[in-house]
Amino acid sequence: MKANSLIRKTKRKKLKAGKETDSGGKSISNLPEEVLEYIVSFLPIHEAIRTSILSKKWQNLWKSTPNLSFDGRDSPKRKLFMDFVERVLVLRGPSNIEKFRLSCEAKDDQSRIGTWISAAVNRNVKDVCLVLSDFESSFVFPRCLFNCKTLTEFEIDMLFILKLPSSISLPCLKILSLRQVTFIDDQSTQQLFSLPNLVELEIYECNWKNLVWVTICAPKLQQLAIYESLESTPANSGGCHVRIFRTHLAQFSCCGTLWNEFCLDESSVVETFIFLNSDGDRPRETACRSYKLLQGISSVKTLNITIDVVDVLDHASDLLAFPLEFRNLTSLIFESDELNLHSAGFWHIIYNSPNLRSLYFSDVGLSEVPSNCREDGTLDPAPRCFLSCLRFIEVCNFLGGEEAIDAVGFLLKNATALDVMSICWAGPGVMTNKIRRQLLDLPGWSKNRQDQFWLTIFWSF
């Protein structure tokens, strides 16, 4: 009996101590309501709702959470998911929404989804992301979405026609991402591409087949990324002519087969990525569009391109009679595959880049020397940058072989201003002593520049 009495007294002491701790302000529930709301805002909406069972103080906190994210793509019961979204928006109340993200199958619920989007717009939403699929009929977004005065970030991802209103007004929009949509006409699409405060624009695998001529003219645009769809434009179509007009870009990316024509007009760019997948059925057209694209980025400082970009220029040698000038270019990077130094397109860029300082190859080869090469292996004339400012060359994914070693030797012999040649071995195991010795014995550095020139060789174990 005494033992039971002692246990009861101990329990009472613990309960009393707990109450004193709560009253002392050490419990999370005693934090200010604004702090609790801030904590709940980081939870997924279904987890935020569960906090309402903790106490009366927590009961309504979830209703003011500014971030709503609904993902029904993996939901086994679609109807339950759709009803859940509906209840949350009805019960949540009138407080503002910062982020609204919805991923689901549209099916025949377009009207319902439109109502949810309107509810977010009416609560001064700033960030909207819509990932929609499985459409059963025509889908039209509510007009208010494209006239939202508070929207700053907007992403649409849907394999369907993007129907736009005749008038678009998004004065605060800074970031726009369009993924897999089909543009419907020139006029409405151009409105979307010419917003006054747009800073970042991504156009990812969209379908341009309904467009003929569109201008991207956003005065504050800093980043532009265009990734063409893998599906080709119909054979009877010349694609869309896309004019990028009066922009000053920090970064510009273009990836695809140039089914569409992209031209920078009265624009400047600092860093450019061009990843071209050449199409053997349209060599001349691809070459012309590639040339025109390069012509528009003449102000670039860092140029990152695939080998295909220079390869297609070899199919249109007449274009190379008109020099492409890259007077600001200091860093040139070639991605993917092996670049053959016999390429006329490659030398056209090198000869017209007088201030080039760094040159990067994924791999390099020399099947035959350029036509302006003397018997001693030197170029006549040599590119200006080779003689004055090209200080660094790197060859990644080096696999050895006679053509690759000859290419390294050719570069060493002609790039007389070079300070560092970096070679990264990519073959199996460690570079063999034979290949290493062949590199070290190359005359371009070992005899006349060994005191001031570095040849670095890296390999993996």
C-alpha cells in the first residue's frame, strides 16, 4: 500500500511540474501565434491540417498558411484528392496565398480546376505552378490568371494547347516557365513573351507549329532558355521565326535541332549555351540557322557549344566567307564527342575571336591538318589569340590514340602564348607510361618553354 501511495505522489509531482513548465513558457504552444503560423507554413498542407488536433490554439493555424501545394499524380483515389483540394480552399478563409502549386489529371474537371485557380488569384497569389495532364476536352484558364496584379512567378506544364486571352496584363511577373504547351497564335504568344518586368523566361519542349513570327521583347530579361521539342515540326512548315529583340541577357541557352529560327537583334549576351542536335535531313537549313544564331550572339564572353554547331557550318562553306566576329569572347567550351581540328567551322570561330583566353574540349582529334598549315606544322597565318592571349587549354575525356596526341601536339606548337595545357585522362585505369611519355615528348613545350609552361595530366585510379 505504501508503495502504491508513493507512486501516486510521484505521478502528481510530475504532472504538476509539467504544468509549471507549460506556464513558464517553455512549451512550443506558448510561442506567439505569428511564430506558430510561420512554422506551420513549412509543412505540406495535409500535415499542416493535422496540427489542428494538438490543441485549440492550433486548431485554425493551418487556415492562414500561405503556401498550398497539392500533388494528385500519385494519389490512388482521384476523387478523394479532388474533394480534399476543394475542402481546403473552402475552409481556409480569406487570408492571402503566397504559393499555389497544383499537379493533377484534369479529365473533365476543367471548370472545377479553374475555380481553384481563381480562388488563388483572388487571394493575391504570388507564385503559381500548374502541372496538368489527361485532358478530355478543351481547357481554358480563367481570364483573371493572365491579369493577376500580384503574380511574380508562373509555371505551366501541360501537354495541351495554351489558350490565352486577347489581353494579358502581368505587371509584376518576373519568372515565367512554359513547359510542353502548344502555342495557339502569334499575337497572344508575343504578349506573353513581352512582359515589362520579366527577368527569367524558360520555354521547354513547347510546340511552335501554329506560330509564324514571334518577337521576344522584354526590356528587363536577364535569362532566356529555349529547349526545342524532340518531336519535329511538320515537313511542310519552315518553323517559327523567333526574334529576340533589344534584350541584354546575362545568360542565353538554346537546345534542339533548330526546327525554328532564333535570331538576336539589337541584343547583347554575356554567356551562351548552344546545344545543337544536327538533323541529317536538313543540313543546309540547319547550317544557315546555326550561322544566324551565332551571328546574333557576337557580344558573348563565354560560349558553350556542342560539336554539332561547328560541324553543320562545314556543310555551308559559302557562309564562312562572311566572318562571325566574337571580339568579347574570352572562354570557348566544346561539349560532347570529339572535335576534329580539321573542322573549318572551328577555325572560323577561332580566327574571329582575337581576345580568347581559355579553350576547353571534351576530346580532340586531328585526322588531317588545316589547309593553311605549313610543312613544319604551323598555321599561316596563325590566329591572333594563339599568339597573344590564349593562356589555357583543357582536354577532358582524353583517351589517347594517335589522332588525339597529334591534336595536342598541334595545339602546343601553334598556341605560342599558352601557359597551361591540362589533359584529363578518361581511359580505363591509369594512363599508360607510353602515352604519358608521348605527351611529355611533344616538342611544343618540352624544348623551348619548359621553364615557364605547365603541362598537367590528370587521371583516375
